[in-house]
Amino acid sequence: MVSKFSAVVIEKDEAGQSVSIQSRDIADLPEGDVAIEVDYSTLNFKDALAITGSSPVVRSFPMVPGIDLAGTVTESSHAQWSAGDKVVLNGWGVGEKHWGGLAQRARLNGDWLIPLPSEFTSRQAMAIGTAGYTASLCVDALLGAGVRPELGEVLVTGATGGVGSVAIALLTKAGFSVAASTGKTSESAYLESLGATTIVDRGELAEKGKPLQKERWAGVVDTVGSHTLANACAQTRYGGYVAACGLAQGMDFPSSVAPFILRGVSLLGVDSVMAPRPARITAWERLARDLDPVALESIAHEISLEESVAAAGRLMDGSVRGRIVVDVNR
């Protein structure tokens, strides 16, 4: 049995934070009742925050980042899992409090895992990752609240990012007309290929706006927060719903109660990290059913474990389109 594995390791001392690719021993892995040979991981915004040290995401050191992984169970004392099972992990504080997926091996709590859907390979599951799974949770939230295509257009902010890209594809499949908000006008063709019918300049939403604005959207998937979320709420139609899942612009919400008490707008908070198992399964079922494999390939590109540290910086400066899949074995 292999005793060594490669991993991205974040360390911190009095001199500050450092990140490197290290060879670690299997014995170094944290406690858990399921051992996994990792096939692929991903690079998410939260991973980039951790690797660059831009936000205090990591709770203990040393830490292996990576909030996603897909791989094969090698050992298990958990009743649900056996050696050879294909599994997916999203969230649960992995990569923050517990060693994560940017490594060739992991040891995890079996309650955190779900089966790899038979429709996907491990690579495809990580092309989706937490971003795509979160997008599916948002679509489920809007549909569960009663938003329907005939009620009007749905806005997706941060549209060229991982959550935004998958949300556009899923909403289009569900029959919606989708408006995509982006600061990258050069990516209009990409967004239209996913199904967007309207391109909205990010600048229209990114600055302080009036508490109530022209009614435009039957629903919103917001990945940005701050003024963008406030303006999206102010532009949502009477009785509409806004699913908020991100904070790329900021964690603040500089709004007023006007959209909620004068137009009956509802703000739906969507959390992917601690979402209960039934919601996760439903979200992945939607992805397996509705996400076009061709669209998925256009959303994702692959890098090696070695390249993931530098890629985190590019993700932070907004120069990455779609999803980054990490082949941890090259």
C-alpha cells in the first residue's frame, strides 16, 4: 500500500503564511472513518482565499485546502461505504478545518460523502464541484418557491464564474429566459452558448442604486453580494425571489426593506457547505438530469496539482472563466 502522497499544504508561523506542494505520509491524515484515493479536485473561490491568504478561511495549520473531491474508497469503517465505492465530497468545512481534496489521499467522515452519480465520471463531477452543486441548490430554491418561466426573465450575476455558468445552463434547461450579468463583455458568446439571452453589464448593478428600481426579474441567482445583490433585489418583480449564495463583491448588503415590504420580494439564502444530505442528493440529481455534457466541457478546464497554487491567484483577480478541475495525480 502506498504510504506517501502529494498535497498542497498551507502552513503559517510568525513570518506569515506559506504554501507548497509536499510529500506527506498517510499517517499524517486527520481522523475519519473513510479513506479515499482522490482522482480529481477543484479550485473554488474559497480555496483561492485560503491559498492566497486573502481571507482567514483556514482555521488550523497545517492545512490541505480543497473543498471538493471525487475518488474511490480504499478503506471504510462506516456502514454506508465499502472499498471500491465511488464518492463525491462538497463542503462540510473540509479545506478549512479538516484536510481537503487538493491531495492524492484523504480521510473523511463518511457522513459527508454522497455516491458519485452514475451519469458522471470523477472528472465531470469535479468540473461541476461545489460551484455547480451550489448553482443547482439555487435553481431548486427558485423552483421550490414557485418561480416559473412564464413569470419572466431570471438574472444570474457573476455569470462567467463557476456558479453562474452552471446556473445559466440549468435555468435554460428548465425553460427560463436568462439574463447574464458580467464585467467581461468579451465572454458574451460563451454566455450565450450556455443559454443566456440577455447580457447585462456588471457596472449597471455594481454601484449604489435606488431602493426600488424598474421591475425586471422574476428571479435572481446572485453570487456577488454587496451593491449587486441590493440592486438585484430592487429590480425584482412583485412577488419575485432572489437566491443569494456568494460574496464576490462583498459580504455587506447595502439595501433597504423597500423591495420586501412594498413588492413582496423574498430573499432566499443558499448555503452549500452544511446543506443536509437530502438537499445535496436532489441537487446532484438535477445536475445529472439537466446539465449538458457539452456545456460542462465548455465550462471547465483542467490543471495539475502543481499548477493549482498559481491558479489561485488568477482566480482571485477575476481572470478565470468557468471551473478549474485539478488532476491531483499529475
